[in-house]
Amino acid sequence: MRSLLKICCAVLLTAFVIASCSKSTDPADVDIFAGTFKGSVAYTDSGTNIQQDNGSVFVTKVGTQYNFKFSDNIPALTGVEFEKKDDNTMVNIGANGTGLITINKDKLVIGFTRDGKTWTANCNR
């Protein structure tokens, strides 16, 4: 009986995540989000410089925490927290990095630095 309940919960969670992936869903409007944005991506670190005009970023969000998984062997940018200020403004909170990240249902722009590493992206969905 417990395994049936676990399976039902897993199916409901999966359905919720898939529904949140709609291209018309704005990440700021939901607590759980997953979506892929495509466009130019880049990463720099001491001695490493990766740049790709046809890259992608897979974005996941749970609560106020975002994770950005880049294509082209660019390390993931994880644990970025935002606070919603109004319908169109998300502000990075915490001291784990500096820069600008804007995201909505259509566009992702990243210019973010953490621990001497820099991630950039200009992508559309």
C-alpha cells in the first residue's frame, strides 16, 4: 500500500513539473520550474575561456533557488537565490556571487561572477 502511495506521489510530482515547463510559463510565477533556453553562452576562469554562439542553458528552479546547467562543458552555476520584488523584477540575494541575471518566459540573460569565475548567456526560449 505504501509503495502505491509513493508511485502516485511520484506521478503527480512529474505531472506538475511537466506542466510547469510550458513555454508560456514565467519562472517568477511558479515555485517549481524547468526549461531550456538557447543562444550564446560563455565562461571564463583562470586559463579557461569557453564561448559558444549556439549553446543552451537548462534552468531549474525550486522555491527561490535557481540552477543553470550550461552546454559545451561549461560548469553549472548552482544555488543562485532570488527574491521577487514585483511582477517583473527578481533580485539576487545572498553573498554567493555578483552580477545580473534576468529571466522570464522568453529570455535569459546572465552576467554573473563567483569565486573568480564568470558565466554569461544571452538566450531565448
